[in-house]
Amino acid sequence: MGLGLVRIALECEKRPSEKIKIVDEPIWTLYCNGKKSGYGVKRKPTDEDLMVMQTLHPISMGAGVIPSEATENPEGELAYMRADFERVVNSRDSETYYMMNPDGNSGPELSIFFVRIG
């Protein structure tokens, strides 16, 4: 990724009355490299989301830009990154995805942590 290790943490509140998978939680607080960066909300994919995924289907690994004409995105180009991730389930309330470097020489450059707190 060029700039070193990136750690994304998505935190949500633990709700003892509900038993749902951690990745199915609806609302998240987002941290990037330890700094609060905003919020995330689970949603259904739009038609444009599905079109982008169909465009990326033949790509197994890499990064690039999809031109705005191909995505019908009025905001311009769409950057993408496609890679293999290793999933580690630590508990019901903690799950991590590590982007695996294809050369295998160094550790992951991107880590995404899902954590329920409270």
C-alpha cells in the first residue's frame, strides 16, 4: 500500500439481548490507525454496487481505477484494491481480516478489526 501498515478498527456496542454475528452488526464506529474517522452502517448493495462487483469479478488480485464511464459514477473514477484476506476469529465479539501480501515476505499491510465492546 506504499505508506506502511494500515489498521482499520470497527467498533460497535455489545447488546446482550441479541445474538447476531459480528459482521452483521448494523452500526459501527470507525478508527483508522488509532484515530476516530467516522461511522459505518450496514446496508444492502445498490445496483451500482453490484455492477462494480461484476466488473471486478475477473480480477483476482491487484489495484487500479475504474473509469467513471464504466461505473456511471457522477463523482468520477473509482479506485479499487482486490486481495486475499486471512480471517481470524478471536471470539464471538472479535474478528480480524488480514490482507495477505502475495510475495509472502512481509506481514499484512492492511488489517481490519471488528470488535464488540461494552
